[in-house]
Amino acid sequence: PLRAAVRAVRQSFERVWGEKEGWRKQFREARSLLDQREKVEHEIAHQWRATDWITARGEGDAVPEVLRWSGQVKNRNVTKKESLKVCKYLFSHRESEPDTPVWQHLLTYASNNFGARNRYVEWAYSFLDALRKFEADVECFSLHGVLEGTLD
């Protein structure tokens, strides 16, 4: 009687869940699909999107001086040509003055070319946005990595 009861339970379980390996396979496939979905969602969340306004990082000490601003700044939509010109400028100054941080070189460039603080902060955020936008270009990708601290 005990064996018959165990057999009956096992048979009913198999009818509901299928074979032991069958439900494990289905679970692995579902988990794989969920992992793929999470990966795609992560990629989409970190893709560049065109915006008219950029949220500033604030005015704390952790924020580079050229980016210290509160609220929103207008996106000037820096062109690829201008981005590459600035990349070359920053990399050449970085090589000639290796002890000076890249953010300081960017501040010097921005303040010399755009004068008033609100204008150069606007430009700096727009430039960072352009680096993300044109990250397929090696120079833009490299400089963005250096500025954000992901590359040396």
C-alpha cells in the first residue's frame, strides 16, 4: 500500500510538472530569457538619448569645477567636429602637462572660449553629452572614459 501511494503521488506530480528534467529545462530557459531581458533593459537604460535640457550634477566638492551648477542647463548639441577638436586639444595638453587633471584642462578651454560661467558650464555639459552621443568614435569614447574615471 505504501509503494502504491508513493507511485500515485509521483505519477500525479509528473502529470502536473512533466518529467523531472523537463521542468528543470523549462526553468533554465525561462531564467535565460529573463537574464537576456535584464541585459537589454540595462543597455537601453544607458543608451544616449537626445535631450534639450541636461540635469546638472550640483555644486559639491566631488563635482569637477567646470560642471558645478544646480538645476537644468540647456543642451547646445555640440557637433562631432567640435567634439573631436576639443578631444585633440585635451589629449595634447594632457601629454604636455601630465600632472594637471583633465578636468582642469577642460575648465581652461571652456572658460577661455565661452567666457561667462553659465555659458561655459552649459557648453561643458553639452560636450559631455556629445561624447556619449559619438562614443563610436575612439577619441570620444576614450576621453569620456578618462573624464568619468573608467579609463586612464
